[in-house]
Amino acid sequence: MAWIELEHLSHCYHAGTEQEHRALDEVNLAIEAGAFVAILGANGSGKSTLAKHLNALLLPTSGACRIGGLDTAAAADTAELWKIRQQVGMVFQNPDNQLIAAVVEDDVAFGPENLGMAPDEIRESVHQALEAVNMTRFRTFAPHLLSGGQKQRVAIAGALAMKTRCLVLDEPTAMLDPQGRAEVMATVQRLHEEQGITIVLITHFMEEAALADRVIVMADGHVTMDGTPREVFCEAAKLKKLGLDVPLATELGCELRASGLALPKDILTDEELVAALTSAAREEGA
């Protein structure tokens, strides 16, 4: 059984009014524990609404959302709701909106304290979480002194300290510079590979999506594409129609093939493009 299950999940904003908007429409989706899934979609596609269902910030208008076998709607107003939110940590676009304490380690301790952990357990959880995101030496810093990437890593640590099994990241690098983006994505990859944490990444950076094991594309509240990064990004024309890009290496590969170069159709990274061009040059010179 999948760890995350969406079954005919629909969500309407302002239901029953003139402003009613169906953001999700009969979505069926299953995500296994330990997966790294990227979710893509143009503005208004429903991807952020879907993300908020994964830790019960939103509840289904109809259908079901189950996390580790727990139904989010049935868990509302019960102790099981907090069990869901402990297991699924959310990291949003603006790190400044997530940091509430005056000192980094106090911020990371906020979640465990609210879960009622013992003081010794909190200290150990905070230490392990900061270590996992390479932020231990900043534990006594004020958050406002940190860079954007460092703030997002503290936000991730706050989720880890609650022993989360899944991180849902809603465009976590959108407000960061290239260095900050690299820091956050390196942290996310390491947590997935070394700790087996389930990652659900919503992003508009195609190079970030290419790091995932699976890419889901949404449009108008529906899942329209679902496959490996190679399978999805091979459909460049379809993605363009949905208002999305492909990784730069993929796009260059497409343009070079159109100009007559014999290159593979599934180029995904800069390294693969260089290797393909090198191979093509050798064959041409032979």
C-alpha cells in the first residue's frame, strides 16, 4: 500500500458561492514511502493546493487523502491530525514566514516542544536536525542574520526535529539566489538518499525537478503527466503547451537534433549533453 494515497480528491475554494473555484478535480495519486517526487504545473494548476492536503492544512471537498493509512478528513479535530502533521513537514516559499524564534536552535525546538517531547529528547532532536542540514555552527545565531538558503535549511531542520517521515516543499527555492538554491537542493537530496525521507517537491525550476525519481505534471486541477524525469521531459512540446519549460540541456538537445545532429532524445543534464556532443563529434570525424 502506498504511504500517500489520494483517491478522487477534489477541492473547491468558496464552495457554494459565485467565486467557487475547483482547484483539484478527482485526483488519484499514490506515492510510496521513500520516494522523491517533483510536482510541476503552471500557476493555477492546483499543485500548491495538493501540497496543502498532504499534511491536512486543507481537507478534501470530496474524495480522500490518506497519509500512512490515516484519512485526513477523519483525523480533523482529533489527536491523529497532529500525528499526520508530525509525519509530514511543510516548507514554504518564504523562509521568513516560517521562523518565529529569536535564536536558531529555539526555532528548531518549537515543533518538538509542542509535541510534548521530554527536554532531553528535544535537545537531541534539535542537535540531530541541525547536523542533518549542516547548520550546527549557526545554532545560536539570530535567524535574521542568516542567508535565504540558510533560513530554508533551518525550516527543514524544524520539520526533521519532529521526526518527520516526509518533507513537502512548496517552491522552497523560488526566493533564493543560485547559491541558496544549491544549498537547499543539496540538503534535500542528502536527506532523501541518506535518511530515506520521502520528498514531495513543488518547483518551477526544471533542473530541480530533474533530480527527482518521478515527475508529476498538473494542469487545471488534474494530473496530466506522470513518469520519470526522462519520460516527462522528452515530451517538450506537450510541456510547452502547458506553459512549462524543460531543463536547458534538454531544450538545447532538441534544438541541435532539429538542426541535424544525431543526439539522443532523452538528454537531461549538462553532463549528458556534453557527452552526447563529444560522441557526435567523434563519429563525424571518424
